[in-house]
Amino acid sequence: MILFLGLIFGAVGTVYLIYGKKEHDALFVIVGFLLIIYPYVFSNIIMIIAIGIALSLVPVARSKGLF
């Protein structure tokens, strides 16, 4: 299950990374890199899901003007 979650959040991170490089947006690049790397650091499934969702929503929250 952990490997599958790493694959899913890694794919989202790859999309964010490519989009950030294309648009020259540092936030997307940083969040994309973190989404690719963080599943290797944590082994708890709940932590992986919570951090992955939180990181995935950071660019969305910024575009909505929440910060």
C-alpha cells in the first residue's frame, strides 16, 4: 500500500514539477519535488496520506488566494 501511495503522490509531484518548470513558478517546483521525495521518509500510511493531500493542496490554496 505504501508503494502504491508513493507512486500516486509521486505522479502528482511529477506533474507539478513539470508545470512549475514550464511556468517558471517556484512553488510548483518545490511542492512537486517534495511530493516525489517524502514517501521515502515516512512509513506510516496515515502520515503519507495526510502529508500528500496537504502538499497537493498548497498550490490550489495559493491560486484561490488563501495565502
